[in-house]
Amino acid sequence: MSFFELFQFAAADLAIDLGTANTVVYLRDHGIVVDEPSVVALETINGTQRVRAVGDDAKLMMGKTPDNVRTIRPLRNGVVADLEVAEQMIKHFMRKAQGGKRGRSPEVVICVPSNSTQVERRAIRDAVSNAGARQVWLIDEPMAAGIGADLPVTEPFGSMVVDIGGGTTEVGVISIQGLTMSASVRVGGDRMDDAITAAVRRTHNLLIGEATAERVKKQLGSARLPREGRGATTIIKGRNVARGVPAEIEITEAELAEALAEPVSQIVHAVRVALENTPPEIAADMIDGGITMTGGGALLKDIAPVLADATGLPVKVADDPMHCVALGAGRALEDLSYRGVLHRV
């Protein structure tokens, strides 16, 4: 029997960052193999519901489906909102990560928000177990982000990580493989998209979809006003609310910064509260170590300088902020020295 044939029957263990916006899957000894939107398209035919598409294909359908097809995001604010659909999505991504091979049921490390309740953690564990996992370990998202960002989480040195995801912002102070302090606010990329949608409707009487709001946030979004004038501009298209017809308008960087001011201020406030509750010896470590930012929200223009101004600490964005949580969970899966950060419900 060839090595490839033997590998088919081996357990392809996985680490999963089950995010509100995107799901990232890490395959043991291979790295990240799946990075797709956490979206499922369900089709109803003669009263029977079936999965039409998952991930990238399902996201393309958002806002464009016929009556018998609906797109669902089974996670809200970092936790499972629709258990049955979440199971289908996780099963699809696990199968895709394993290349369609049918081997032994895998061991899975799954990331959870630090302030999630026992009920929410059991829901995530059950979804992963029902999707085919042999054994399920949980890891707090700030801890996974810290490991993925190469912070000294095993040493007696205080490190702060701020992970801005789609549904939540996780703030964690880490020392000696433990969260000395953690906070989670349900503000992230989704809230930013909603703020943009509301501002465009209020200011321009234009209704835009989730995909358009996300695109313009990535293109022109900023955590603070441009230094000169209105900044760069872009064209966005949607439906005029008053006339009910398609329309397009020009939107500026300054308008987007104003729309994003509230969610950004909530993130800054959460970090300041976390710092106020940090033990003094660990707070002293942060004068040199500063704050490390991870998650898709860390890519928002100027958010690191805004956070640095608000805290007086050095702030840096991790090398691969989008994948830090999945990479950290993957290292905890592979490296036995990190097993102390994993737990069960």
C-alpha cells in the first residue's frame, strides 16, 4: 500500500476558526487549506430543504436569490444562531479541508469567543461533533490569536491582543498560557457594514446591500477623518428609496470615516476598559510589548494609530491578521506544549 493510500485512512486533524464572517480551516501538518465566507444557501423544492451552496458560491448569491432559495449566515456575534445549518456548513468545510478523503474521524480544535456562555460553547461543540469530529477541543479566540501572532504566551510576560472579527472584538491579556483578563464586545466588521448602510441611506436616500457595504469599507473605510478635505471617493450603486429605481452616488472617505466613528469608538472603549482592569505588573510589561491587533478589522485604515493615541501604547498589526486565530489554533493542535490552553465543555 502506498503512502498516499495509507494517508487516506489517517485522521486528518483540523483547527477551525469558525467566524461570523469567514471560516478558516487549518489541516494538521499542511497549514491553512480553507478560507471561505460563513454563508450557506438553502433551496426549498416541494417542501424539502437542501443545501444549494456553501462558502464562496453561497456568498455570491446573497441578495440575488429567487423565492425558493435563501442565504443564511448560521453564526451571529461569534456564536451559533442556527445549529442545523451550522452543522451542514462545518461538515462541508471539514470534508473540503480533508480533500474529500474518508479516513478516521478527526480531532478538532475550535475557536470560541472568550465571554461565550456554557450553553453557547456546548452548541459549538455539538455542531462540530455532529459534523463528524472524533474529539472536540475549545480554545479562546484571544489565546489563539496571541499564539498565531507569535506572542510569548507561555512566558511570564504580559501581552495584549485585540482581535477584531466579523461579529465580535476580542480583547485578551495573556500570560503563562492563561487569559489574565479578557473582554468581548459584539462589535466588529458586521457592525461597521451596518453603519455604512445606515449612513448611505440617511445621507443619500440610497439602499445598498451587505456586499456593497463590505466592498466600500475595504476600499475606502478609515478609522479617522482624512487630514485634508474629503479624501478619496468611489461610486456605489443601489436602489433609490424615494423613487424605487436603481441609482448610483459618489461617496467620500470622510463620509465613511464619520459612519464608522461609532463602532470604532466602541472598540477603543473596550480596550481602555481592559487596560483599566489589567494587573499593574502585567500593565508594566505592555509599555514595551504594546498591543497586537489581529482579525480582518485590523486592516481598517488608521485603526492602529487611533488605538495608539487613545491608549498611549505602541500598537502593531500582526503579519497575517486574517489568519492569526486559525494559525494559533493549528499550533495548539500540533504542539503539545500548547495543550494547556485547550479545554472541553
